[in-house]
Amino acid sequence: MFLVGQIVYQRTGKHSGKVLECDGDTVYLMQTNGVEMDFRIGELTATPPQEKSPAAAVAASLSRVLTIDDITPEHRKVLAIIPQRTLQSVASLFERQPTSGRFSALDVAQKLNFIADVTAVPYRTMKEFSDRPGILGLMMGRGLSIGLGSAP
């Protein structure tokens, strides 16, 4: 069992955070970006993941963050199918951040990156479910509700 306040890591290496609460086999944690998440206890470890080589770290970051040079018509299509209410909530979260500016001023890559960060739905998943916007909206809503709950 983990202790409240302890730093834990998802075994896949994708997420880490400080334990907020343990309830049965569910552990609730807060990531450094303020997003609260929950995991089954078996998905977590107290041992930090091994450091990747610099080349592997660069490759991993490139696969997660879009740049304006990556944008294709497919990216614009995916952004267009995101439910309007989700976009409004994401824009509100973005604009509440100090010195963030307007969400509408962001380019497509920046919008998709922020949406993926806030909703915990990576672009690949957005693309995979782009033909099922209802399901995509539900997935994004879960991550977004966590983000709205921890927003100042």
C-alpha cells in the first residue's frame, strides 16, 4: 500500500504523481500539472522508471507533442470533431492560466497539444475515435472533469 504524499509512478512510465488517497485497490494521485488521476494499485510502483537514453527521450517527446510543421488536413479534421462543449471548457481552462492569452489565438498543434494534456486523451486516440465523436467526447469529458475540479 502507498502512503498519502508519497510519489508513485505508473508502471508504463507515462504518469506519476503524489498520492492523495488510497481507497481499496484504487489509488488517487495528483500529477505535477495539477491533474488528478486514479489507478489500480497494481498499475503503480514506488520505484522511478529508469532513465532513457537522450535519443530515446527525444523520440518519446516528439511522439507526444505536435508542432505546426506536423499539421495535416487530418489534424484539422480531428480538431473539428471535438465536441463544442469540450472545446469551450478547454478554452476556459487555458485562459484561466496566468499570461496564457486567448485559446482561439493558438495554432492547431498548440490546441491539440493542450486538449490532449487537459483531457488525458492523446492525439492518436483522438484520431482513432474521430469517426465516433460521442465516445471521444465521453473519454475527453472524464479527463476534463478532473481538470476542472482541480482548476483554481
